[in-house]
Amino acid sequence: MTDLGPLRYFLGIEISSTSDGFYISQEKYIQDLLARAALGDERTVETPMELHVKLQPTDGDPLSDPTRYRHLVGSLVYLAVTRPDISYPVHILSQFVSAPTTVHYSHLLRVLRYLRGTITRRLFFSRSSSLQLQCYSDATWASDPSDRRSLSAYCVFLGGSLIAWKTKKQTTVSRSSVETELRAMALLTAEVTWLRWLLADFGVPNSMFPKMNYIIEGDE
């Protein structure tokens, strides 16, 4: 067995080690993605998706060849491993890979222009970070205009380091905003339970784990 030294690059993910901690990014992966996309201009945007956009399957005209759309969305799904800021728009755009339209494609290009302007952003994992888990969840009630299902979202920090995040459409229609929030919390609870088992295997004491206390705000 050969010692290849400190990890620096693995499956498109770049790892940089400093005295303060570790940086994880996919800058080269983004550069290659933008080259394949061949946008044709040098514009950038400040956000990956416009505020309050509600995309539907019938928006725009069907693409004559959806292969390019599917390829780019698939690449963005992998990029979200280190870029939580595109997690939500990628979740939305991936719902239309079976029959993408010109409108869906225009929003996909917006995400790529956003990445062009934020290509150097990285995740930082501090060496001095505590081992205390901090968890946050949120949900949108009946936000999908086509099936009225809600979205669940959460993020989990280990000390000050973001280690887990997800955006997922709920499998059933919720009858109230409270029910929507409860489903989102159930999703987060499953993730935290798994992380607690993982940290316990690493020898982290139970006193570092969060107590699952919830405050729910919503209208029936």
C-alpha cells in the first residue's frame, strides 16, 4: 500500500487543509460544467433563483432535445454536495427532467450564471469547532402549484460547521401548516438520529447531542 499524502482531490471535490481547518469546494468541477454548458455570455446573477418563482410542468414550450437539460441538472445534483446554496433550485429543476421546457431551461441557465459569479465559495470546517449538534428545519405549506404538496428543508451544524442539509417535497398533501412543519421535523429527526449514532461510534459523548425541543408556529 502506498501513502499518497494528504487528501487534496477526490471525485471532483477539492480539499484544502490549513492551520485553522479544512476547506471543501468544487471549483474545477464548476469550471468544467460551465465549459460544457457553453452559455455564450459572461453575465452573472446574485441569486440562483428569482424570489417567489412557482414553476409548473406546462410553463413554456417543450425542448426538442431534453438531453442537455438532464445532463446539466444531473451535474448540479452532484455539485450540491458542497454548495448548499443551490440545493433548493436544483430540487425544483430536477422535477422537470422528464419533460423540460424552455422556461425550465432558462431558470437552469440562471443557476449556472450564479455559479459563475460565486465559483470560489467553499465550505469551512474549523479544527476548533465544538462537537455540539445544532439543527434547523423549515417548510413551505402547499407551495407546489401543480399538486399542492409542501416542501421540507433542514440543515445540521456540528459546532459552526455545516455537515448536512436537504430540500425534499413531502410525499402527501398536508391539511395545515402545522402538519407540514411536523413532517419537516420528522425528516430532520431521522437525520439527527443517524448522526447521533455516527458520532457515538466516533466516541463523542451523549452530552454533546441536542435535545429535540420544538416550537411550532402555524395556522390551522
